[in-house]
Amino acid sequence: MRTKIDTVKTLLEALPFIKEFGRQIVVIKYGGAAQTSEVLKAKFARDVLLMYLVGIQPVIVHGGGPRITEMLGKLEIPTEFIDGQRVTTPEVMRIVEMVLCGEVNNEIVALLNSHGARAVGVNGKDAQFMTAKPKEEGKWGLTGVIEHVNADVIHRMLDEKFIPVIAPIASDTQTGHPGYNINADFAASKIAGAIGAKKVVFMTDTPGVLDADGELLSTLSEDELIFFKGDGTIHGGMVPKVDACIEAIEHGVEKAHIIDGRIEHAILLELFTDEGIGTQITL
């Protein structure tokens, strides 16, 4: 009986959040262990379906860097990194697009649909809904930065009750251009701002933003993030993630969240409980 009562209490704790987020858009950047563990993939699909069924409008943006590196290795295609970011040559771009659009995206769509969702896979070339230019005048080859997101394309999908699953490939206005490889974190932040998302959630392999003693910082403002970046508390791979969070909230997203995707049901725990499990970032 105690367990049943605790279950009801959990549902009641979630109720105000379900009411608050009803009909709101939540962008989820899906990656890390949550994208590779079979158990976590199934939990993720069920979480997204639950969000959808209670009236939230989830939009999924995914990466696939490890799968790209693995395929390049199998094909013996050299790949170079500058400042931790992949240089995307035309040859590498072909593999990037093949893996992200033809493999990873299709896999996520099939996973969600197998659990009863209505997911549809897209990338920025579809209806040219994401256009980009070369990052730093081509220093990283066909790695790009997004210039424009046509929000109407995603809104039409949401209006038809679909869950968009977006591969971070952007288009170009040049005829026949192979497109651009986009960092998935920044793709998620740009899309979230453009489509008027209430929240953007970044699934990572860390608990969130940590202080100098390794303790979780549960809530941070933009000013605090800038301070912690300046003193080196935030460093390494966390820097682009917090930069993506800052970009999202500066473009109208109410809150950005960095959560540990290695935890089962991490999204629901962050969105539907009083304490959450990760770091939330606000203006």
C-alpha cells in the first residue's frame, strides 16, 4: 500500500508541471549514453511518448559524432579536428550525411514509432528549413553555423501532431551545394529559439554544470555562467553546451537544462519534479 501511495504522490507532484507545459514546445538534444544504451534508448522513447500524450510538443535534435568517427575509420577516410571540432571535407560530409540522416535519424524515428509515437525524420535540407554558412570562413571546411531556421516547417509538423526528429545538417542557397555539418548542441539552441520553445534540454554524460568542488549547480543565471567560464570552473566540453544554453535563452527560450542522460527517465525527472536532477539555466 505504501508503494501505491508514493506512486500517487509522484503523479500529483508532476501535475502542476504537466498543466504548465501543456501545448508548449520542448526541444530535446538527444545524445551521449542515452543514444547508445539499448535500455536507455527504450526509456527515452517512453519518456518522449509520455510527454506527447500529456500535451507537450517534443522536438528531437540528435547528434552522432561517435558513429561518424566509427564509419570514417571503417572506410579509412582521414578525419581532422581543430579545437575539438571536426573538419568536414566534402568526402567527410558524404559520410556525415549518410550516418546522421540515413542511419541515426531513421533509427530514432523507428524507435519512437515502435512505442506508439508519430515521429517523422527531417534534416535542414528538407524544404531548406535550416540554412547555414561556413564556420569562420571555412576554417572547418563544411562545418557550418546556422543563419536561418524556417520555423513554419516545424510548426506545421507539430500542428499535424507529429514529433519532428531533426538531423543537424543545414542547407545552402547555392544549387548543388553539399550542405553543412552543424554542431547538434547549437542546432538545438537555434531551433528552440526560432520555433518559440519553452524549454531546451541537453542530454549529456555528466550530472550537469559542476562547481570547483565537483558539486552540482542546480540553477544558474547567464551572468553566473559567464563568471564560471571566466574563472575556469566551466571548461572543456561543457563550454559549448553552456554557450548553446546562453544562445537559446537570449533568443526567447524560458529555460535551458543540462541533464545526465545516463539516468533512467532523466527528462521526466528534470521536467516533472520539484528538485529536478540537472542544471537549469535562466536569464
